[in-house]
Amino acid sequence: MNFQINLFPSIINPNPTQEVLNLQITHLYSDNLFFELYDLRNRILNSDKITSAHTLISISRYSSGPYFIKQINSIINKLKANYES
């Protein structure tokens, strides 16, 4: 079985923070990359296009607590599985 998946390695710092998160994409090779910031109730609090290797995300307006960041490649990747009969 062969799978092709595009990954965007990233670094997020500082963690924890009170003001701004720095989202650094270590290999930015797509211009169709977005982020979404979620709370624990799976609500999208912020989303935007990632236009450079370093993106600043303001979190100062949110209460203290855990949050999640999802990176999204808007290009639909073809998933192909090869099975031998």
C-alpha cells in the first residue's frame, strides 16, 4: 500500500504565551496554506491564509487556557492506495 501525504513541518512559539504566537513553517512550498485556531469546544476562533514562513497570530483577546492550531493545505491531495490481488 502506497500513500502520498503533504506535510508542512512547523514550529509554534512561545508556548505558553499571553500575546502573540509565532507560527513558523519550516518548508513553505505552497501558496494555498491556511491556519485555524480552535478552542476546546472545537469552535474556530481565528483563521487566515499563511503568506510567509513566519506568521504572527494574536491571542491576547482570548481567555487563558489550551487552544489548538490546524494547518490546512487547500489543495485537495489525491490519496492513492495500491493493493495487490
